[in-house]
Amino acid sequence: MLHELFWGTKSISAHTYYSNASQLISSSTKPSDLPYYILRGPLSSFLISSHTQKDRSTQPPAATEKPSSTKTMQIRHLTSILATLNPFSPLSKTPRLFLSLLPPTARSSGLKITTNILPQNSDRPNALTVTFKDKKEMKWEFRDVQKEEGDKAEKVSIADVLAEVERHGRVLGRKEDLGG
């Protein structure tokens, strides 16, 4: 049984719609070339997406396209990471982002990662401790600080933490290159 589709004053069967749509989509180069009833039809998203997926699989990637990769951190000079965070607190954003930037092979390459999850009503601050191969430790505490007179509290972002970790990693890399 064929269903009929009504578009304004035009009535076509589903079989005709599908076959016409497939032919028109495969022959057209851009969606604006397609008739209105195909772009707004019930199978339009399926037809157009299946057509574009076929095209992507048969065409080689363009030379200007970069491979889709997320940014990962260089962990060659790190020995351990300790993250203490309350997942319900907005102040835990920086430690969570730091942990998300670690490569998937971090634990297997010898990096010791410890994560302490605090309860929702905890008063302990969110913290991040990074230890390097030269035994240097960098510690950050992320707490809600109320500014008092003379107290300058600054917000530490993920960019600041990464900059410090990468800076010390580059120093260790230079020492390693010069020493051996």
C-alpha cells in the first residue's frame, strides 16, 4: 500500500517521492538546487544525510582539513597527579578540565593519577597537585574566597595551570637534552 504525500496542491506517492528525491539529491551539488517538497519532506533528513555520508566515504579528505584530535597534555615529565574535587561545585571546573586533558594512555605510561571525590556538603577546597620527575610539586587550591581588606585573591583558570605545567616541563626537557 502506497501512502500519498500532500504538499500544498501537489499529491505524490511515497515511492515516487523517494525515487525522485534520491535521483535529485545524487545529481544536485547543493541543497538549494533541490525542490521544496524534497527539502521539507518526511524523509528529507534521512535522504540528505545518507547521500552526504556516501560522498564523504568515497571522497578522500581535503588537504586543508586537519585530523580531528582533541588537545592532550604532554605527560613525559610528570610522575603523579592528585585531584581533590567536589563534582557539585563550580570551583571544580579547573581540576576536571585538567584531568580531561590527560591522554588515555597516561596510567599505562607510568603516571600515578589519584582522584578524591568530596561529598556535596564538604568544606574542603578543590585542589590539584602535580608532581614532576625532579620531585617538584605544584599545588593549586580552588576555594570560594571572600576578599578581605588587603587580600588579593585571584581566580586560577585552566590556561594558567597548563601554562605553568608546560613551562616546567619545557625546563625539564631542556635539562634532559643538555645532560644526556
